Amino acid sequence: MPISACMIVRDEAKLLERCIRAFDGGFDELIIVDTGAVDDTLAIAKSLGARTPRFTECTGPDGKIQHFAMARNVACDLASADWILWMDADDVLQPGGANKLREAVDRGGFSGLQVTIRWNKDSWLQTRVFKNVPTQRFVGRVHEYPRINGKVDKDRSIEVQHLPDKTGKEGSVERNLRLMRMDFAENPKHQRTLFHLGNALRINKEFDEAIARYADYLELGGNYHHEKYLCAHYLAVCLFQQKKWREAIDAGLRAVKIDPRYAEAHCLIADCYGELREYGFSRQWYLQAIACAAPPADSILFVDAKKYDAYPKKALAICDAKLAKKK
């Protein structure tokens, strides 16, 4: 089954060829929408055989992007293949991934396919392949995603590594904050906006406002189990960063109550008790983290693999040493 690879780029001359070479063999048609490049991006794209339409209606008067989904849909609407594969210039498909993509679409039985995305210590699932039908297009100013009508399958063995280079460009945190604040001003009760704005604020170390946005999210309730758990966990992370150990424990316990299968919240509670020098409690929570063994099989959002093995084991040994000293 033919696959159209769709991208949006701006000033990605450093990374573009690496990305396309990594995905080589995984697509039949390449569409790279230029949103205002001033470097050699277009020349490189053309040398790689891409169609290179220019679209700048997604940018503001300052030239900065204001709506990612709008640009991605321009690329999708130009795709002629049965399936769409989307990627970013800083993506690197890991070896064997192209063949696995081909096998998946040939097998079919789904409308969208989620694959593993890795960036720094985190990994998550993201829909990167979907049937090319007009009803399946992107939504979202930022953290955009394709809306899928039908079954979404998963193949965790297909891995895409994020390897960005923001030298001389607006940083992703700065950009995300800018765009999420725009979304928040338009709709302060939208849970997805609250979650991603909280994340951007947390990463930017604006912990008070991040705590407020996570609290807003949790107050609204909702049924998105994975996001609700992470919201409570990240609320605990912010309180931990502010050295509010007891409040962080309470938020961590809330996360555990939502879903006890994730080691990250157990580790955070253990860390808090360690800071309070209550090593007996700390030890119990590290043991519970180790008992988690692996991320839940149905996990979708951000997972820190080290919290399921190396981190709690090392922390437990330190905790035991401190307890032994007390005797």
C-alpha cells in the first residue's frame, strides 16, 4: 500500500536530510510544506525529491508559527497515497522501522497506527500513520494530532527518536508556552490545553502557575485516565521542586490512587520521605516502585523507564545505608 510522507518545515537545513534518510524506504511520496524558510531547507528538500509548496498563513506578523495543524493539513490535502506518514525534521526513525511501517499498512485492519516516540528520558505513543481520508486530519494549534475515525492500532517496536537542534531558533518550550497561552486565553476550561500548558510551565520552572493549571485540570474531572494520572503526578513534581514535601506526598498519593501501576509516582513519594529523613517510609515506596517492574501495557503518555529499574534500586540501597547508620 502506498504511503505519503508529509512534513512541515522552516529553517531545518541542518536536520532535514538526516530525517529523510532515516525514513528512507518507508514512503512512496514526499511532501514538505515550507512555512517560511530562509536557509537552504527548500533546496535540500527538492534534492531529496520532495514536493515543496509554500504556506505561511499559519504564521503571525512576527513570522512565528501560530497554528501547526493548519500547516500539516495543507500537506495532507496534497497527499495522493492511501496512507499518510507524518514526521518532523528532528525525527530519526530507528533501524528496521521503515520495513515495519510497510508491514503494518499492508496488514491493515486499522485507521491509525501509534508508534513509540523517545525524547530525552521520556517515551510515549503517538499516531504517526493514518488512512488518507478527508475526515482524518490534524487538530490543535500546538501538540497537534490527527483525529482518527476508527480503530487505532499500536506497534511499540517502531521507534522514532527526537534529536532536535534549536540553535538560532525559538526554543520548543518558549514556542509551546506562547501558543498554549493563546489557547488558554481562548478557552481556559479545555483540559488538553490545561495539561500541556502546565507541562510547558513546569519545564520552564514556573511552578506556581503550573500547579494552578494542573489543579484546574483535576478539578474538571474527566475520563482520560492516562492524562489524569500524569496531571496529578506532575502536580506532585512541581510541589517537590518547591520543597513542599508533605503537599507533594499528598499529590503523589492522588496519582497512585488514579493508577497504582506507574513507578514514577511511587519514586516521587519515596523521594519526599527521604527529604523528610523518614527513611522507613521512603524504603517502602521504593520497594513498591520496584514491584511495578515495567510500565503498564496500555500506557500511552510519557514514561520514564529508569524509574522502573535503575533509579529505585539505587535509591533503595542509599536508603538502607541511612537506616543502618541510625541503628
